[in-house]
Amino acid sequence: MRKSKVLSFVLVAALAVTAIPINAFGTVNDEKNKLSDLQNQKQQAQDENNKLQKSKSDAQEYIQSVDKKLTNLATEMYKTNQKLSKTEDKISKTQKELNNAQVSINEQYEDMKLRIKYMYENGDTQMIDLIFNSKSITDFLNKAEYITELSQYDRDMLNKMKKTKEKIASAKSTLVTEKKNLQTIQAQQKSDQTKLTNLSESKQQELKNYEDLIAHNEATSDELEAEISAQEKRVASVEEQSKNQAAAEQASKAAAEKARREAAAKKQQAASSNSSTSNTSSNTGSNTTDTSNSGNSGSSGTVSGGGFTWPLPGHTTISSGYGYRGSEFHKGIDIPASAGTTIVAAGSGTVEWANYSTTAGNWIGINHGNGVYSVYMHMSALLVSAGTKVSAGQSIGLVGNTGASQGNHLHFAVRKNGAYVNPWDYLK
């Protein structure tokens, strides 16, 4: 009788039609994509660092060129200061010469004025004395010529001194102009020096910024390298889990197919007996009903010793069971209920996942230890978060229709060592 119930349940599960997501834990490709993303991020960080290193090198070369210009400019400024100092000395010396020339002119002019005044005041008497005191006409002419030459000498000396003064004044004017030019050059050199100094300081700050960014990128690369190493291990682990899951699923499919064939053979054998056809059909229908009732009551229906609490108290109808639905293998059981109905933890454990996906909608995975996980999908709300420790019967979520779902219901499933198994083996 119990064997008939098992066969009937397998047939019901194989004919169920409600679609649910078959992998809420991610795929090997998902993990490989994450690894690829991390590797791309690391490559981008390395490429950025190469650009920063190039910019740093360019900044260093530019700073060197600015330093060279500053050195050359300092040399030119020193030469300009030397020229300016010499020019100022020349101007000072020329000014003294100009002052002395003016003194000489003034003295010569005063002497000449005295002689002219004397000759003017004593002109006739002087001439009479000159005539009577001359020994001869020749002596007279010589003395008269001397007086004339003396007057001419005064005029010549005065003109000569004036020309000397003019020459000195011209030299001073030239030196003053040269000084102004040197001062203009000096001012421009100081301005250039200030600009180059500011530019050098700016480039020094830019260089420091590059060094800081390079250090940051190197630290980021190290972190990404550590993440890549961890993700590579994760990929290897998921690949191993995938292989184990595939093997477990293959075994489950084989068992379900075997059960289906046995049920078909038994049905055919019963039909071949004319005397017991009616009784056999009646018994088969009774067994199917018992399986449904067993599922509705939350008992295992197939295996004794299950330890999980019924996850949706008060709602025992099964709209889609565990097993084949046409060509698709359904990896859990669907329990319909109104939106907002409370879902409880089937057993004590730690919430490993409390996420959303496009297929599972809002879903929770609880780790019960020893490789056993219970899974709850399509919830309208999550009442716990990852890392929460829960006890059997504790509220964890509300019934909903999120993800790839057709109507409000709870999809309940059990995983053992990475592969989905028959949840009835764990339900009380």
C-alpha cells in the first residue's frame, strides 16, 4: 500500500504544470563572469597606473626643464645686477667730473670777467702806459698782441670747458639711459623668476598628486588580486558543486523514471486481470488521494524520520509536486496561499541568503548544517536578513508572487550537498 502511494505521488509530480526557477544559487557562468569582471577591473587599474606613471615621468621632465631655466635665469640676473652696479658707479663718477667741470668753468669765467672789467676801467691809461713804456715800436706791438692773445685765451678756455661739460653731460645721459634699460631687464627677469618658481611649485604638487594616485591604484590592484584569488577558488567550488548537483539530479531523474515505469507496469498488469480491474483502479485512486492528503498534512508521505516543520501552517494543498512535469524536472513543491500569509522556517539554522532574483523573486536559503539547506521562493516580503539565526517555526517571510511565478504561492525546496533532493524526505 505504501509503495502504491509513492508511485502515485511520482506520477502526480510528473504531470504538474506550474513553472518555477530551477537555480536560485547562481551558476558557474555567474561566478566566472564575476571573476572576469574582477580581472577587467584589475586590468583597468593597471592601465590607469601606466598612464599615471607616464604623466608622472612627463611632470618630472617638465620640472627639470623649469629648474634649468631658473638656473640660467639666476645667472643672467647676476650678470644684470653686476652691469647695473658698474653703470651706477660710472654715473656717480661722471657726475663728479661734471661737477668739477662746472667749477672750472665758473672759475675761468670769473677770472675772465675780472680781466675784462680791469681792461674796461683802465683801457686808455693802460694804452698810454704801454706806448711810453715800450722801448720800441716792436716792443709796443708785442705787448699789444699779448693783451689781445690773453683775451682770446680766455674765450678759448671758456669754450673748451663748455664743450667738456657738454661731453660729460652726454656721457651721463647715456649712462642713465643704460641704467634704466638694465632696471627694465632686471624687473622682467624677476617677473620671469616668479612665474617659473610658481610653475615649478605647481608641477611639484601635480607630481605629488600623481604619486598619491599611483599608490592608491597599486593598493587597489593588490585588493583586486586578493579578490581574484578568492573568486577563482569560488569558481572551482561552484564548478564542483555543479558537477555534484548534476550527478544528483541525474540520479533523481533516473529514480523518478524508474518509479514511473514501475507504476506503468503495475497499472498494465492490473488492467490485464479481468476479475480485479475495477478493484485495482479503485485502489490506485485511493492511493493518489492518500498521497495528496499526506502532502497536505505536512507529513513526509515517503520517508519516515523527517525533521522539518511544515513551512506554511494551515495551508496543505500542493499545486505542483517534486519530480517531472512533462520534460521539466520540478525541484521542490508549490504550496498555494493568499498573499501576505506567514511563512515559517522549516528548521533551526542560519539564514545564508535573503535576496531577490528575476527567477526566484524574494527568496531565502537557510543553512541547517551537514550540507542541508531549505529554500523558500516568490515571497512578497522578507522578514529576516542574511546572517540571522532562526528556529523552527519562526516567521521568515510572507507569501507572494514575485519573480517567475504564476499566482501567489510558496515554492519550498531542499538542497543536500549542493543538489536539490526530495523535500518529502525531510518534512515530518
